[in-house]
Amino acid sequence: MSHPHREIRPFASSPLPRHIAIIMDGNGRWARRRGKPRIFGHRAGAEALRRTAEACAEWGISHLTLYAFSTENWRRPEGEVRALLALLRRYLQESVADLRRRGVRLRFIGDVQRFSPALRKRMEEVAAALGGNRGLQIILALNYGGRDEIVRACRALARLAAAGEIAADDISEELFARHLDTADVPDPDLVIRTAGEMRLSNFLLWQTAYAEYYSSPVCWPDFNRLELAAAIRAFQMRTRKFGGLASPL
């Protein structure tokens, strides 16, 4: 439980990250330590998602991307995959009113064509219902993989070249980025991974080229405002040089 008198916040005098991306890890381990099935951890993780989004909206973060279901997650046991998709449907059903009240937008990245038509329709309806909001944008990465996204962008550019609409020399970093799922989203400033892990796991491979990284020791269901604030404060204490120098010698 979070105690208000112990809560830390980001440094008020330092810039906030515009875009935070989170690899939500440790749901299964969290459940196993409690003698519960893995889906118990995923359900607790959904509550951590709500807490994190609430804090980001309150603190003025503009974009929050959450690695919710990867292209590799289809390899998990069929029962767990079904439970994860049911949890997604439940989130889309129950969260709309709260997200609307908080001014939050919701969008999806990844190859969502693999999902059922009913689920895709619900995703479209929720995104449209919240489209007029101007606050935090939550981006759920679903059936998402960084390599898959890059391949899909390459195919799109190849089709344009084959049609004679662009030449090979027209392809630049800027043009390539416009064909990614995140075309109109600023690159992440801060990537957080929970459960003490240090891997990117095929997440936003192009977009995180200059992101700062933070590994939280807690499993995702235990992630809270204190942990988020600690990650942001660690980010605020770093000097971002983007390949240059912090200051003239």
C-alpha cells in the first residue's frame, strides 16, 4: 500500500520524460511466489497498469507505451493466451469511463490483424470514443515485435518503390520512421523494465535508440507511484548527449 507521507515525486525543477515505455515483467513470478496461477499475476498487473497511467496523467507525461502482448507471447500455453486476451477484453470494456474522465487517449500498435474481428472492432470503438481527449496517450503494444514492425515498414517502402512512387535514394531515417506504427509519436525518453530484468525483448528497437533505461527490482504487480517516481528521478539525474557533448570543453 502506498502511504502519501512517504510518496516521492519527480523533481519539480527538472524536465520530465515526454514518453515513457514500460516492459511489464514478472507477473508469473509474482503469482508463483504466492502459490497462485500465472493469470492471477496478470490480473494484478492490470491494476498496476491503472496505477501507473493515473500517475503519468497526474504528473504531465504525454505518452505511455506498455508492452502488453508480444509476437512471441503466442508461444505460451493456449490457456494462458486465452486468459490474457480475455483480460484485454475486460480492460477495454471496463476502463473507458475512467479513461474518458481523466482525459486519456488510447491507441494500439502491433499487427492486430491476428486478433479476432470482434476484439479488433472493440479496440477501434474504444480508440474512437477516447479520440477527442487531449491528455496522456496510452499506447498498448499488442501482437507487437520490434523486428516485425521494422519488416512491415520495409515492405511498405518496397511497395512504394515498386510502384514508382519513391526511389531507393529517397529512403531516409525520417521517411522510414513515418512507416512505423509510432509514426506520429515522439521516441521514448525513458524505458522501464520491471522484475530486475535488463533486456529489450524486441520492444521498440528503432524508437529506443537514444532512450534512457531503468531496471526496477519489483515485479510488475508491485509497481506503484513510488517506483515510477524513482525511475523518473533517475532519468532526471542523467545527462542526455545524443552522441554529442554535454557542454563545450
